[in-house]
Amino acid sequence: MQRKKSFNLGRFMAWLGVHINLVIMAIIVLYPVLWLIGSALNPIRGTPGAVMADNFGPIPIPRTLTLANFQRLFYEHDFGLWYRNSLIIAVINTVGTVIVHTFMGFVFARLQFRGRKSGLLAIMVLNMFPSFLAMVAIYSIFLTFGWLNNIYVLPLIYIGGGIPGTMWLMRGYMLNIPKSLDEAAYMDGASKMQVFTKVIFPLSKPIIIFVGFNAFMGPWMDFIFPRLLLRSSENFTIAIGLFNLSNPGDAAWDITAFTAGALIIAVPFSIVFFVFQRYFALGIAAGANKGE
């Protein structure tokens, strides 16, 4: 006969406390998302407080819905132009980051050369300083070479500034790949470049997807460098354009259009994250190894 499990008040209270905490955290996380969706579909234009008071019910979803805010983004504002500029910068940054950082990770993880440890130490020290500390120097360089207001040169900052952090992730992942694969390829007559392109690069897919996604996402959210280096409105990025829509001191202030734009940006990134989240977890876990 099976013995009936006795009721354990302490265990039940622990279970109840955990689930209450999860519900509270879910509300804290989901309420701003619901407010964003509700504001994007709200037909009333005005301050956030007025919008919520005039058309919102107990939950942050308006009683009447409209898609006019999305239409206004493209017809009254230059959202399409901002989106194109951000997309160009993000694509260039993604391709450059994957190529440069993956190759650097391979060099520092798989090859032995003079100055390797000194180079790793220098990169580790540089990782302690955020790139915006060099804003004055970057502005002077761009001004000297005539690169101001050029969206095609802006990714150089992201590619170079991301080397200290991303290269360590790449190197940590590649240190986990057995070196016997390199040795077998060398015995078959492969060059170092062939080992990189045909052995290491295909096996590093999880960390490459993780790094590529972060590189693609970064320019969409960066405001400091585009604001510093891009001057004309036809070269504005999403971050600058949406900032102007959310700034009460700007003539283009339009809070409901701002939330519609934020929703347009958030949805594709959320879909990509859920599709590739398995690779993100593998990339973070494997890249945590710093090696020798």
C-alpha cells in the first residue's frame, strides 16, 4: 500500500511564495509592454498621462483602437528613412563584427606567436573602459577625415569598440574546440586560413549567431554616437528620430507615434530572439571560458 503524503505547511507556503513572486514579476514586466501596445493603438494624441486617462480602461489597452499612429510614422515623419539608415548601419556592423572578431578570436585561441599574451592583456585592459570615453578623440578623427554625417563610416566605431568584449567570447568558445581537428587538417595540407574557414568557423555557429545578433541589435539602440556624428535629418537613425518624437521640446513631439515606432522595432527582434535563443544560450555558456 502506498502511504498518503502528509500535508506540509512549510513546503506549501514556500511554493505559494515562489508563485506569488513570479506573478508579481510577470506583472511588472508585462505591464509596460501592454502600455506600449495600447499607446501605439490609441487614437488620442497627447502626453502619456492624458492618453492613459482619456482612453484607457483598467488595463492599459484603449477602448477604441486605431492604426493611424503607424501610418503617421511614415506619412508625417521620416520613419522609413530612419529605418533604412539604421538597417544599413546594422548590416555593415554585423558583417564587419562577425568577420573581424571571429578572425581575432581564432588567432588568439588557436595560434601561437610572439606578443600573444601581451596582446590579450592589452585587450583585457581596454575592456575596462567604455568606448564613449573616447568621444572627443572619435569626433576629432571623423572631422579630420571628413567622415562626419556619413552613415557608412559609423560602423567602424561599433566594430572597433566591440573588439575587447566580443573577441574574448569568440576566443573562449574556440578554446573548447579540440585542437586535434586543427592538427588533422594541417597534416592533410590545409593552411591556417583553410583551418579557420573550413573547420573552426563552421563549428563556431552558436557563438557567431550570438555575436552577430548583438552586433545587429546594437546600432538600433545606440543614441550617443549617431547624435554626435550625424547632423542632417536625412542621415538620422531610429534612435535619434524616436528621441525627437518623445521629446516635449521638439516640434515633432508625438508620443503615440513614438510608441508605434518602438513596437515596430521590438517585434522583429523578439521573433529572432525566440527562434535563435538556443544558440544564444550555447554561445554565452561556451564563451565564458577564458582559457589560458
